Amino acid sequence: MNIIVTGGAGFIGNHVIRLLVNKYPNDLIVNVDKLTYAGNLENLRDVEKCSNYRFEKVDICDLDSILALMKKYEIEGVIHLAAESHVDRSIKDPFSFAQTNVMGTLSLLQAARLYWESRPERYEGKRFYHISTDEVYGALEMNHPEGGNEPGGGPWGSEFFTEDRRYQPHSPYSASKASSDHFVRAFHDTYGMPTVISNCSNNYGPYQFPEKLIPLFINNIRHRRPLPVYGKGENVRDWLYVEDHARAIDLIFHEGRVAETYNIGGFNEWKNIDLIKVLITTVDRLLGRPEGADMDLITFVTDRAGHDMRYAIDSTKLKQELGWQPSLQFEEGIEKTVKWYLDHQEWMDRITSGDYMKYYEEMYANR
Ligand code: NAD
Ligand code: TYD
């Protein structure tokens, strides 16, 4: 197939591109990315010379340019990851989230529709796959703030997000993602476009932009800078290793049922404060510092506005229908992740200095 992956220079996108380019040498993988602050083409150095990979610096909101790309590459599938993705930024600037996440998704859907409907085979053999988040479902209760183990429940609460859960977004980020999910379903129901959606929990792993909790805190611990923990650090997130998400995306794109939604998560809930302590212990051990030497970096700061208390995904449907399950235990995944960031200080430094943004000009602009 000829496939557009949007947002391929971002955190999850580069793992998806790497997997597809290596696994399907006869497919053409076109990475469409505007290269915002979150896009880093250096993440894809290892695949940029592959004959089945192309990069196009295009904004998904630019319908005409997307339509031209659909025609140029005779696109049969779209895997849509491009988005503004950081909740704190959405609180400061909600409009850019509506623009990219809602209007951008709508432009992409419309471009796919116009191109596919102009072809004799129309929607046959086509697929539009939208990557979404568990945050659209809102927040779950903390029924057991001290931890409990009731049968069928999670450690901190009895409920999980299932695919039929009511949408109840709280942040401008999750509201924009919820809206984009509705547009994707509307394009299936109205025009018959073969769409599929997945909603995943928090990802962690290599190449995540260091504004998000895990890479930010690993870097701060390394440099002995304060760790700004929002509120009391009691909020719970459900963490999945990014390569496991990429494997799920591959599976759902190829084998998921049209018009379905699949939740993706590893049943791996952590209170922020407990996770942060694991990060401190791991960084200290790997750097040969005394155990717990950096615990005093923990600094409680004003809570995030509208901070969702608990996320927890039930991914039973994906396991039962498509046989997916996470490959990594959290202990193994977090060890790999901390080690990766400590071993890639230059990657981190090029982001903090802004040098990563020059890579496109140096490598692509004059081609
Ligand atoms: P990211 O912020 O790391 O990357 C986003 C990418 O999209 C960047 O490369 C950026 O340049 C590109 N982009 C932004 N606006 C664009 C535009 N207008 N046109 C073209 N490209 C544009 O995000 P991520 O963490 O990799 O998340 C990818 C997707 O997965 C998002 O849709 C997000 O909502 C979803 N998701 C993320 C997580 C997570 O934990 N990171 C969890 C569940 C779902
Ligand atoms: P984040 O990585 O921003 O992901 P999301 O908000 O999409 O879940 O944050 C993960 C959790 O960590 C979230 O509960 C907010 C919290 N957090 C902090 O306490 N301090 C920080 O500096 C950041 C970035 C996040």
C-alpha cells in the first residue's frame, strides 16, 4: 500500500514510521509533518535513506497540499497522528489545538474523501486510521486512594475506560481530540469512508519531547534540577511503552474492523509520585550516585488546572479480537527508557538548544 503517516517526526510517529518502513519494504510510507516545535526529523535518521520512505513538510490544515500529495503518491491509507499534544500548552493556547486537532483532522478527512471518491474503485481497499487518546473519556474515580485489589478492578479504582464509555473531555487538548474523533466517525457514517480509531493511554520511551513528564524529569534528575510535581502527585496515569503502541497501530491499521474503536493500554497504573520515585532511583543507580540521593529534588507546585485524577484503559477488546498485548513489563521498559535518555545526552542537548530545528534545512530544504 501507499500510506501517509501524519506527525511522523513526533514521538509516537517516528516509532510507527520505523516499524512500517522496516516491516513492509514493498509499501511506500510518506511522512507528512509540518515540523512544529514537537517535530524532530533527527528521530528518523536511521530510516531517511530507505527507498520506501518519503518526507513531505506539509501542514495537515492545508487541504489543497494534502490533496496534491494524495494524488502524487496514489495514497490508499492514512495513519493520522499529527496533533498538538501537550495538555499544559492547550491550557495556555486552546485555539492552536482546535486549529490543528479539529480543523487539521477535518482537512485530512476531506482530502482523503475528495481523492478516493474521484477514483473508480472509490473506498475499496482504502483505510483512514485516526490515532486518539484515552483523555477523551475524562477522568476516573480514585475509589481506593491508598490502593486496593478488588477482583476486576485496578489498584486505585474499580472502573476502567472501555470503548463504549461516554466522552467527557476536560482539557482543551482532550476536547479537541474528542471533536476530531467525532468527525472521523461522521465521515464513516455520512460518506462511507472506511475509518478506524484507537484511543491509547500515556506512552513512554525514546524520542519523547522533553516537556512531558518522563523525559523532562529524567533530564532534570541528571542535572540535579527541581522536579515540579503538580498538586500532591496523587494523579494516576496508565503507562504503555511506545513500541507496544506502534505494534498495536500496525495491527489495527491492517486488521481492525472498519468503523470500530479500539482502546490500547497495558493495565499499568501509577501514581505520579510513585513513578517519579522510580525515575529518581533508576537515574541515581545508573549514574552511580548513592541510592535516593536526589529525592530532595521533588518539589510540589500548584496543580494543573482541571487536572484529570485517574486514567485507566481496558484493552480487552484489542486482545480478544486482534491478539495484541504489551510485550514489555513496566520495570523493563522504564529501565530501557532511562538508559536511553542518559545515553543520548546529545539528542537532548540539541533539543534544549533548539539546534534540532536546523536539521530540515541542512538535510532536506535544498533537495
Ligand atoms: P508529538 O507532539 O510528539 O508529535 C506531534 C507531531 O505532529 C509533530 O511531529 C508535529 O510536528 C506534528 N504536527 C503538529 N501539527 C501539525 C500540523 N498542523 N500538520 C502536520 N504536522 C503537525 O505527539 P505524540 O505524543 O507523538 O502523539 C501523536 C498522536 O498520538 C497525537 O494525535 C496524540 O493525541 C496521540 N496520543 C499520544 C499519547 C502520548 O502519550 N504521547 C497517548 C495517546 C494518544
Ligand atoms: P504529561 O506527561 O504532561 O501527560 P498527560 O498530561 O497527557 O497525562 O503528564 C503526566 C502526568 O504528570 C500528569 O498527571 C501531569 C503530571 N506532571 C507533573 O506533575 N509535572 C510536570 O512537570 C509534568 C509535565 C507533568
